[in-house]
Amino acid sequence: MSTDPGKLALVDLGALAKPVTTLIEKVSDAVGGLAKPFQIRRVAQAEGDAEVMRARTRIEVMDIEERALNRFVFEEAKKQANIEAITAKALPEVTDDANPEQMEDDWITNFFDKCRLISDEEMQTLWARILAGEANVPGTFSRKIVDIVGSLDKKDAELFRSLCGYAFNIDGRAVPLIYDLNTSIYEQNSIDLETVSHLSSLGLVHVGGLTGYVLPGFPQQRHVYYYGQPVWIGFDKPGPHEFRLGNVLLSQAGKQLVPICGSRAVAGFIDYVREIWRSFGYRTDPEVAQAPSA
């Protein structure tokens, strides 16, 4: 299946899986003709051309009016190209059991209202993952998260992705373990107090005080996971215990973005957190039974 946005007009809808064609139709209905059918010329360009032609048939068209019309055509065509590019990037990630027919038209309209000006490839990929994720399981991404992502620039997205590189999977949720921002392992990825404060102002994280956050009810021993790798941690006495999580927690919006932000593991981070845990009095003995799957 070709998903080159420049070739959307040539896509044979009959050759695509039903969830994909349904998503195309939903997007088309919501934004006023993404490409329905895809064989026609892009709607913005076609309507813009028609408007220019009608203007030119009038007795006289002032130069400034024609320039305004040309600018309108150019801007709308660019927005249309962005919409089609994001949709094209989303199509390969739509699963066979997706339910795009259950997507709300208002959600789709708001989604493309926020991303139609996005031309950067990496940011388009982030938006495409949101679109595909919502098509796969409608309700996955709230309108609030769409609005928050709409406020992000590329640097913001990169900083959030860097922060998520420090996230452990604990009880099925992502928790960035940020213990000492003055440590080089954080500084090497531009994670400092200014960064986390900025991400907090964007609504992606919460920043704790001097004592930081703790997870109550922690057992005497268990595994947590770092990018699928089990990491054992234990206490000398039976639980429950309070496990120190550091000074940063993801907000609800941040939790929604973690799976699609494209973060990567930070080299040496497991060794670093083990050292920190030992300073807290936790055990980090590796000699344990076979770890359960994440």
C-alpha cells in the first residue's frame, strides 16, 4: 500500500483494508473533502482555481484582489497538503481491528484544525500516531491532549521525548525517575530544572517539591522494567514500603503521549538508578529467580 502523500490522489480505495478506507472517509467528511474520492484533484486547489477563474471573468479585477486570491489558493493548498501528509503517515499504523467509524467528527475536525499548519516531518509523524491511535481505539486521545500537542513546537516535543527516555515501567505506567537534575546523565540530554518546569507549564508533567514523589504499598521485592528489561529491587524487611520516584511525574496528557513520542533508552541509566537506590538503602541484588514478563 502506497502512503506517499503526493500519491494519495492515485490510491485505489478498493485495494485498502476496510478500517483504512473508513478512516479516509471519516477524515474526508470531517474536513470537507480530504480526497473523496481520492481520484479527484485536491479540493483546496480545485476550489481555489475555480475562484480565480470566476474572478478573472469579471469586467476588471484589481491586482490586489488577484494577489489575495492567489495567496488564498497557496495557503489552502499548503494546509491541504499537510492534512494529506499526516493522514498518509497514519494509514500504515491503522490495525485490522481498528474502529475508525466510532471516531467523533468533532474530534477529527479539532484534530486537523490544530495540525493543518504542521509541515515538519517529525511533528507530522507525532500527529499521525495520534490519528492512528484514535482510529484504532476511539477515545484513546482526548481533545485536551490534541490541544496540548497543538501548543507544542518541535523543541518542546524533543524535550519531552528526552525526558521519557528516563521512564521506568512500574505497575504498568511510565514513571520518569528524575532524582538529581544536577547529574550529568540528565544534563547530557538537556534535562534540567528549566526543562521540567517548562514541560510542567505545558501540562505534560508535574514537578514535586524537595521530598519528591513516593509510591506507597511497595512489596519487599519485585521487578520494575526499563524498555522491556527487568530490573530487580528489594528491601531488607517485609513490606509494604514507600518507593521513592524522584521529582517528576507525568500528567494525564503526558501519559497519553509516552507510547507515541519515540523515546529511547539512555545508556547507563539502569546502573545510575541502582546506585541511587542503594543510597536510599534499597537492595539491588541481581541473584533472583526468573523475572516475570513485563
